[in-house]
Amino acid sequence: MRIKRLVKPGLGFFSFETAWRTLQEYEIMNMLRKGQMQGVRKDDVNGQIFFISRLFGIAI
């Protein structure tokens, strides 16, 4: 399973909250990669960057 392979390097989640947030972020990135996000096309890189920056509160 892909999630197990991604999470394995960070084996020690210190809390349930940390694990929950990390898994949510993995799922969001997979949905973007597959083009499953409404309002953001699969081939719109600038739109994806803008979406991620708003979602995670990252200044670009």
C-alpha cells in the first residue's frame, strides 16, 4: 500500500493529531495528482500551487 511506504520513514508519530494531519496531507496530494479536486485541473500546475498554498497556509 502506498500510504505504508510513505509513512514508514516517519515511524514515530508522537500523537494521534500528528498522524491524522500527515495522512490528510498525503491524501490531498494524491487527489491533486489524480485530478480529483474540484476547481483545480490535473494539468494546471499554477492552480495546484495556489490551492496548496491556501490550504496549508504557505506564502508563495
